[in-house]
Amino acid sequence: MNRVTYYTACSLDGFLATEDDSLDWLFRQRIDEDGPMNHGAFMAGVGALVMGATTYGWVVDHGERTGEPWAYTVPTWVVTHRQFPPTENDVRFVSGSVDSWWSDVTASAGDREIWVVGGGDLAGQIADAGQLDRMLVQYAPVTLGAGRPLLPRLQDFALVDVVRNQDFVCAEYSVVR
């Protein structure tokens, strides 16, 4: 059985990105890449990614701007109604309800973890479908005042752990069913 994790960073006031989808505020913060709740250790257990169209577009645009290659070697599922250019990476585009494509995502992950990359609305849809198990959030010491919310719906969580990684407060929550 796959564990499904929404792993993300957000501002202190609960936003993933600004209203114009900028993450510039996030990259100004200090973090120990090998410290608690680090991305590399998390990715070592991931078998598939799920992200929305806005997140996918940002990742592709960021890679083109910085010259960074596609960072993921596992299947990436993009939930979208938009058309994107073909890619040489293992990116699979789906639409419709979570129930209509979820079994394909779990099959592609094998026995490994599924990373819900974002955005918050997609993570909420996955939670609404009863598929989300936990949320790992790295809170950055900045407020945005508005933007893309962490999780724009009612969902109960139980706090499992809290650690500090330089500027970030890192929290692990389990979904209360």
C-alpha cells in the first residue's frame, strides 16, 4: 500500500505562492539541504509524483529559466485540462475526478510513496477522495498576505512531529479520517 504525502513549503500565513505564482520569497530563506525533513531523503522513497497544471508549468518554466534539467526520474502525473507540449520525461497528463486516474498513479508508484507536489486545491481533492495520508510542511519565516493557499478546504490533521531546519519550522501531520 502506498503512503500518500503532500510535501510542501508555505508562508507563515498559509500560502504556497503569491497571487502571480511566484516562489521568489521561498528561495531567500536559509535551509540545510541535508537537515531535517530534507527533500533528498524524502525523494529517495518516492515512486510517483502528482501535481496540478500550474505547478507543472512553474517547474517547467523555472527549469528553462535556470537551465536546470527535469529533476524527476519517477512517473509524474499532471492533473490538467490544458494542453502542454510533448516532453521526453515520464510525464502523464490526466483530467477528471481523482477516482478516474488514482489507480494508475498507485500502480506507477509500485510499493513506494506518492508525492502530492501541489497545488493546494489538488491536494484537497486527493484528501476529499480519501487518498491523502499525511502532510509535511516547511513553514518559511515570511508572510505573503494573499496568494495560493496551502489547503483551501476543511480537513482535520493530527500533529505528528515538529523540527527546525535553519529558517524553517518543519511539521509532519497525519490525516484524521
